[in-house]
Amino acid sequence: MDLLEQVQRTATKMFRRLGHLSYEERLRELGLLNLEKRRLQGDLIAAFQYLQGAYKKDGDRLFSRACCGRTRSNGFELKEGRF
């Protein structure tokens, strides 16, 4: 567990009405995500922004657009690259 996760655990314990709950239950009550899910959410937002043309930083090295007319709705299909 990294330092930021430990700080979040400690901060959620400061709410008196939530102190007896488990960490996951405290997060749920406060409407928060754990750090792993927040990082994934950030990655998904960055991928979406890249596809929309707003986020170009290092995107070309991570994945490329596949030209294919068989996508269902948005006309984009990500082709998996080498990481």
C-alpha cells in the first residue's frame, strides 16, 4: 500500500460516524473510489481525450487508431500496441 492510500484510509477514519466501518464501506458511504479505481478512471479519460484529438501527449506511442469500417458506433477501434 502506498503512502497516498494510507493517508486516504486515515482521513476516512476521522469521520466519527464511519469509524467502525471497513475501509471499503467508508469509501462507499463518502462516495469515493479507491486509488486503483481512480487511476484506471484517469487512464480511461486520457484515452478518450486522445481519441477526440484533445490529448496528444505520448498517445501515438501507446496505441494507434485502426482503420476499420466494422465498428459499432463511433468509427474508432483501438489497435493494441506494444508496451
